Amino acid sequence: MIFEPLPESTTREYKAAFCWNRRSQQADGNLRKGTLKSVAAFLNTEGGELWIGVADDLSTIGLADELEALTQGQDLDQFQNLIEETLYRNLFPLPLRHVEVGFVPHEGHLLCRVLVRPMPGVTYVKEGGTHTVYVRTGNRTLTLHDLARDEFIASRMGGRWTLGPGG
């Protein structure tokens, strides 16, 4: 696999890091949440690729700082396990066989590629005591709320949600 820096799209997303904030030099749960949202959105739509170690402007950052901070070195297995464990603890149902985590060298940097194949049904992100639905449209990940969420769930389950007479 070769990294090709294409713009973000319905099936491509970039994250500078999985959970290591380079500015504050500490782990950041909001970064991890961004990965969860993107993977869930890909599972709920057409699938796609999430590239970690690439900024939104397509500049290559790589994983060196994150690997050093999180695994005390270049332990790719431990980093891969951290990503997979985060996905498996926070996505429902489990995306077994629908998500592959791998690594790709590019311009002297190491990048993480999370390949996501769409999953039937609806994938939820567990957030506190709730379960949230995300979808991908264009280069954005959207949170579905209220009627939009209900309509999406019904359509994925083979039915159609209606409001009754008069819609």
C-alpha cells in the first residue's frame, strides 16, 4: 500500500494523531474520540480510509512522537493494539473483520492506515451513558440526532420510519 495525499472525501479522512497532543505533550481523549467518530461513520456509510499521522492540509507528520510517548519507542504492535482496543471498547456492535489497522512508510515518516469496510445495520459509539450514530457525507462526519437518527436507523434495518399521517 502506498499513501497518496488526496483531499478528504466521503471515504478518506486524516488525523494528525490518534491520541497524543503534540502541543500539550500529553494524551488527549478528544483526539481519540475523533478517530472513533470517523471509523463509526465509515462503518455506517461507504467505508473508507482513516490516515493517522497526516494533517488536514495533507502535510505528513508521522507517528514518531506518538509512538515514543505512548509505547516508549517504536512498538507498532502495542500502538495497533491501543487503536483496536479503543474501537472494540467503544463501538457497538463490534466491527470484527470490518476494520484493519496497518502501517505505511511515506517520505521518511510512518503513517497508520485504518481501512474500514461498511457494516450492515447501525454502528454506535458509546459515549457516557448514550449511544451516538455518526455518518460520513462529503468530507465531513455528521452526528445524527432525533428524527434524522431514527430515519437512518430504520432505513438501515430495512424499514422506513414515519411520523404518522401527514408525515
